[in-house]
Amino acid sequence: MTAVVVGSEKPCRPGRCRSAIDGFAYVILSLTNILLPQYQDKVFTYAQPAFFGEVAFMLWLLIKGARPPALHATPSSSAAA
């Protein structure tokens, strides 16, 4: 997903930018936890807003996806016969 954001000529859409930021936050937090565990708390403090934004986006998708799309009532040819 990040490759799509970096290689794109169009402006970054909110979903793509957020995914890229979340991806970088996860990588940085994981590497910090492995390589520099004494700084893990400080890095988490800066990465925490990205994680909360991801939870909010997940809830929005859950609510938005729970509504079934409206079906258009068109008479079919078999019903008219």
C-alpha cells in the first residue's frame, strides 16, 4: 500500500495516507522495541495517535459496511408475464 502512495502522481487520498502512516508507525515501533527497548515508551507516545486513528477508521468501516446498499426496485421481465 505504501508503494502506491509513494509512486502516485495524484494527491494522497486520506485512506492511503493514513495506511502509510500507520504502516510506518508499526515498523518504527517494532524496530524500536527490538533494537532500542529503552526508548519504546517515548516512541509509543508519538505513534499512539496513528493507532487511535486506525481504530476510529475500523469502527467507521464496521458501521458503514453494516448498512446494506439500497436495491433499486425495477420490474423484471419475468414478473410482468
